[in-house]
Amino acid sequence: MFFQGVLATLAVGSDLYMILTGFLCCNKTVGKKFYMSGIKVIASYVFFSLLTICVNVYLYDDYSVKNGILGIFNFSTIQYAWYIEMWIGLFILAPFLNIWYKALPSKALKKTLIAIIFIMSALPDFFNRYGLQIMPQYWENIYPLGFYFFGSFLREYRPSFKISKLLAFAILIASLNSLFSFAVSTFTSHNTYIHIIGDRNGIFMGAMACMIFLAFYQFNLKNDAGKETFKKISIRSLDIFLCSAVFDAWLYPLFLERFYINQSQFGLYYFVIVPLIFCICFTIASLKRYLFAFCEIILRKFGIDIALQAKSTSAQVITSQQKTDKSTATCS
């Protein structure tokens, strides 16, 4: 249970996506080319929503196709589609957020902006619990902007920290729930896992996501095979994310029904279920790329030149010596 709690708390992938969006898109400007690039994400979302409906129709006799189709528009068909709903607004605002950020004349003011947004979103999550509200929370959901600006700040100033220390702090934060639950169960008769560190926008989770990003954005992978592997995964990452929801909802209950006896088993089956879901989703994401490539060819024959998916994950990122205004970064 201790290590399961740590693994569960380390699920900060969406936060890392938001930081990465700011890191890669901080120089984007208002224009048709930029907004047309968003079609790739919407196309993937619609495709995997329809795939989810088909899989659910096959698995569940009482599944409503009508509700599934309507759920595409209210982002409920795919369990993880809240991210797409959030991303649409962040994507539309990105060039204007860049204008706001670049208009700040100093590094100190940019730090202040990030700190203010962090306080506005993180403190309510920490203090407003157990039926109490002692902090204003109307702006709590502004946290994607904080992550976006944090990514922009990293891109501009490229701060460097010791990776081992960052990861040690991140693991310590990820252990807080388990440590607290262990202490409570040791000294009392309360044996339930207790979640104390809050949501992804909270003081602890937000800080942990930033530490993990700081640790890995400066990591230079020199192995060509490793680079190619990460490239193949990253170019399919959104597709894997959207595809995984329906298989998570199917395989975990299947495991619980057929194999589960006690909690200690989960530690073993975790290393079976997770790789299995990943392999299934990676395969489907790869097939989707072939299908979309064919659709792009057909569209071009009719004179419609629209990119339905990312062609490359490479990004020409600036070094710490280069000026931001000379950046040639590209975002797939």
C-alpha cells in the first residue's frame, strides 16, 4: 500500500503537459497558421471518442450510443477528456498569454506573476477542506495559466538545478500521503489510506510537477536508440492518453473480478496491467497515424492541405546563452 500510494501521487502527467505547452508555445503569435495547428488535437479527440463508443458498445449491452455521441460535445465520452476541454481554452489564449508575459519588463515581475497565480489556485485547495472555507476559491481553476507561465519562464531563463535533489524532493512529496497514513495506522486503529496533499493544482502536487519537469527538461539523452524510442512515444502521447481511458475502465475491473484476492496482489499485477494497456494503446495510436496519413493524402487530392497529426516531435530549443527573441522553436 505504501508504494502504491507513492505511485498514485506521482500521476502528474497533465501538469507536465501544461508546463510543456508554455515551454514550447511561448513564442507563438496570433495567426491562421497557429490556430490551424490545433486541428490535430481536435481530430485525435473525435477519433478516439468514436473508438471509445465502439468499444463500449461491444463490451456493454446497455451502453447508449446517443449518450456517447452527445458526450463528445460535453467531454464525457472519454473519461480523461477534461484535459481536452481545458486545452482548447489554453490553446486559444496562448498567443495572448505570450503578449501578457513578454510585456512584463523584468524577471522579478514574471516570477511575481507565477507566484500570484500559484497562490490563488493552490491555497484554496490546501485550506478549504472538511466543510470549511477560509480562503477565497473562485479563481482556483486558474492553475493551467500558472503552469503555462512557468514553462515560458523556464524557456526564457533556463534555470539549472541538481537533478538528484529535485527528484529526491519530488519523491518525498509523493510519499507524504503514504507516510501520514502509515503513522495514523501505527498509532491508531484507523487503517484507511488518507489523502492529505490535495489536488493537482495544490501546494504539494503543483510543486512536485514543477520539480519533475525541472529535473528532466535539462536532461540530455545521448543514446540514439533511446532518442528514437522517446520520439515514437512522444509523438503518440496524446493518442495513448485518450485511448487508455476505455481500456483502463475495462481491464482494471476485469482484474478485480477474476484475479483479485487481496491488496498485495495489486503490486504484482500492476506490472502486468500497465504495460499491457500501454502496448494496446501504442499499437492503436500507431494504426491511427497510418489512417490519418491516408486521409491527408485524400484531402490533398481535393486541394485541401490540412495536417491531421504531428509529423515530428523535434523542437529547436534555445540554449541558455541565446536570446529568446531569436528562438526558432517549433511545436508539433
